[in-house]
Amino acid sequence: MNRKKRIESLLLKNFINWKFTVIDNSAQHSGHNNFDGTQETHFCIVIKKPFSSKDNRISIHRKIYKLLKDDFQNGLHALEIKIAN
């Protein structure tokens, strides 16, 4: 399974009834430090919490970073998280 699909799967399992989009921005970083942009290293997650959710922005960030801990240890370099209400 590629990294994007793995991230989507983790979010589906852990953010039930939330809407989200996972965007692979790796190609935008082509040429930086000899990077060719094909290795799934830079992502943006746009997530919309349900109205009933009491989670704040910090707790959402912490939860996502905890879920992706293994990915950061195995090549994920950058993650942008955008949270909508």
C-alpha cells in the first residue's frame, strides 16, 4: 500500500464521521536536496471535524502526528494539516 492510501486508511479508522482529503505534495519539492518528487514524502491533510466534535486544533494535530509516527520514521518528511470547522 502506498503512503497516501495508508494515511487515508488511518484517518478513516481514527476520525469516524470526519471529512478529509489527503494531498501528496511531493512533486512540488522536486529538485530540493536532489529529491525527484516521487517518494511520497510531503503531504497536506485537509480535515473537517463534525459539528459535535469537542476536539481542539492542538489535540487533532497531536492525534494525527501520533498516527503517522511510523511514517515519519520511514521517509515522511513534511506534513501540513488544515482544520476546518
